[in-house]
Amino acid sequence: MNRIKKYGTMLLLAGIASTTFAQVDLKEIKDPKEKYRPIYHFTPRQGWMNDPNGMVYINGNYHLFFQHNPDKPVWGPMHWGHATSKDLLHWDEKKIALYPDSLGTIFSGSAVIDKDNTAGFGKGAMIAIFTHHNHQEEDRKTGLHQNQSLAYSLDEGVTWTKYKGNPVLPNPGIWDFRDPKVMWHAHSKRWIMTLATKDCITFYSSKNLKEWNKESEFGREVGAHGGVWECPDLIPMKYKGETKWALLVSINPGGPNGGSVTQYFVGDFDGKQFKADDTAIKWLDWGPDNYAGVTWSNLGDRPLMIGWMSNWQYANEVPTTAWRSSSTIPRVLSLEKVGQSFYVASTAPKEIETAFRPLKKYHDGGAKEVSFEEHLPQAYRLDLKKLKQQAFKVILSNESGDELVIGYREDQNAYYIDRSKSGEVSFNAEFAKTALAQRLLNNGTLSFSLYVDVSSVELFADGGLTTMTSLFFPNKPITKIRILGDKKLEFQELSIAEFKK
């Protein structure tokens, strides 16, 4: 996780009382301070949130831990917040899982289910592997302020005990040494830790989660290096029966549209080394607001990811007050081949795809404009199937004159999101810039799904090969959709579907 502001004093006992709530219940809140609260995306009830941490699935529950400052809606002393869901839509916020202690605040990490009791904490224990960040040590500039530690839960995440032998992986002298993503590697029968180490990734192995051996490094000479590497994930994926590995790496800054972004590599991993098939720079999401995404563990061969929906350029300044930041919708990752290269595609899971009821459908087209303003909900999905390739734009607007524009530029074969006139934009000079996303295909037709939720849009185009995520902050609710083409819009189907609540 990336730190924006240093805090000289750790609030070791900071926190909020245990609360449980369903995210979608917040739809009825009329408080103007809550006007940007999403309906089907997770947000903390109060305080600050950034990186998703420790995602693990067990007994019908998706656990989402997250970087959390419970006392203020800005980055601060990091805890692990905690929420659970049975359907990836309704999120219940639990009491704080991990608090700062004498070793430091609780930075990003992962969680696993230790089915065979390799660590000795108990069969089936939920074990968190995280970075302890010692701010006093950082101030001394020794470079030893980030170390990897363990905590375990024997009641599926309700209560936690920190391991007395922490840290289990002390810092060897690397300033950025953090964000452990741990997985069980069945072939070598070992735990593999993928760790962000300054400007590359280092792989470690362990049989018991307590003693770690360095295996190899990757990335020092490849990929994008516009900022520090962090929040990695190593994911086995299938393509036509073949097993490949995708390595996700978040970097900040250095994104194609400024600030935070996630890149990825596709290749092979033998339990010791990762070798990329090619070294081309590939972006998981071209929009400005999808960062630090990693996948749930204990889900078998289903690579399900969730990201932090913000950007370090302005995350502390967005115009929400009681809370700041939300998660993206969960996304299923898959491998696709374009030409001779592998790419990672992102699509909405079935749980979310089926959570919308049809409002309006248009077939065939034929006009240069299609508009909809009949009881437009605050949370909906817009699907466009097989539009004949041409420049077009989708304009989301309201009675205040705010406009968020999502479109396609034929001359560049690229999608874009323009939020320069979308409402509140003055809080940061970078926010209003137009984001551009290069298409991988050029096949004569355009298809996409656009998920809208109060103050965010998530675009999944070309089967998820090109994705864009963007926040926006309209002065009043969006009430109208217009789709405009440079020429007549010829498409198979255009539909609008409302979130079912």
C-alpha cells in the first residue's frame, strides 16, 4: 500500500465499535453528505479505505479485509477493516480485524485457509500474512521499517491473534518491502509468497508460513517503472487446457492516464521462477480508478478479483466527508489470446450480471441519437451489442448541466472517459483529465457493458479485453442518458437494466 502522509504517532487503540450493515440499505440515506455513497459497491461506514486485503472465501462467505483508518476520512494509521458477503453485492461491515501494535501499523497483505495445519495454529485456521510498517523506524531511515508478519483466526475471521514470533520475514534492507500475496503451490507442496520489493517482485517459499526462503526475483528490467511496484498477485489460469500464470503488479505513479494503475505479465511459474512470455506493457484497467486489485484465495480455479476504486493523485481530496473510497465490483479474470499474445480480460461475475432487471431495450438502431430519461435509477447497467464500428459517445447528464462522457474515437481505435464537466472536479487539477484506453481489437463492431452506481462507472468492452473504471461527482443525480453517433447507430441491441436492490 502506498503512503501519502506520515503520521508521527500511532493510534494503537484507534477504532470504531463493531457494526454490521448491508451496503444496499444505504440507498435510502437522504443526508447530503452521503449523496455520493454507492448502492452496490462496498464502502466503509465511516473513515478511510484503500487497498483490499486478505480476501478469502470460506463456508459461503466472501471475506474482504481492507486498509482502513477508522477515525478520519483520510489516509492515517492503518488497520485491517473487515466486511463479508454471501453474494458479492450485499456487504456487512464487521468489527476491525487487525489493529496497530508495537511492531507498527498494519499494511497490505493476504489471507489463506491452512487446511492441513502447516503452521500449527489449528486445522482450517484463517491466517493473515501482512506487512508491519514501523513509522519510527522509517523516520530513522534505516530501511528496515517494513516486515512481514502473521495473525490467525480460529473462528473464520471474527477474532484474531497475532503470532508471537512476528515478524516471520524480516526486512533485508529494502525500503519498499511489502504487500505479501500468499498461495499454496500444489506441485511443490509449499506456500509461495509474492512480495513487492522496491522496483521488482521477489518470490519466497515456505512449508509452514513461519520460515521463508528467497527463490527468485522478477521485473527489474521489464514492464512499466514509472513508480514503486506494490500489491502483487500471482494467479494460475487456464487457456484451452493449458495452465499459464498471470502476475499482477500495481504501480504508482506511472499509469497511462496518470497516477495509479495495475500492469500484468503472462507467463510460466515452476514454483521458483516466473518467466514472462513477452515484456510488452499491459494494463489491467485503463481508467484512473482501479488500483491494488488482488484475487480471493480458497476459491479453487475461479480467479475473482476486486480493486480499490480511487487514485493516489487525489484519493485524500475527493468530495466525500464521513467516508472516503469504495471498492470496484468483483471481476472474473480470464485469459484471452490476441494474435500470438496472451491478455487478461475482466468481466462481471454472474452474481452481479444477474442483479439487474430490464428497463428498456432498443433493437437495430437507425438514428444518430438514442436517449433515455424515464425514471432513470441511480444504479444501472447499459449494454450495447455489436454496434457497427464508428465514433460515438454516451452522455450521462443531469439538470445541473453536469456531463460524464464515455465514448469511442475511431481514428485512434480507443475508448475514452471525459469527466471534465461531470460536476465537482476542482478539488484536484488531475481529476478532470480525459482518460484514453487503447482497444486490442479492430473487428468492425463494438460491444460493451457499462456499470453505473451513483458516482462511478465501470466499462467492460470487447468481452473485457479493454476495461476502464472512473469516479465522478455530479452536483445532482444523473437523470438522462444520450447515445450519439457520428452517423446512424446500427447495432444489434441496446439495453438499460436497473439494479434490483
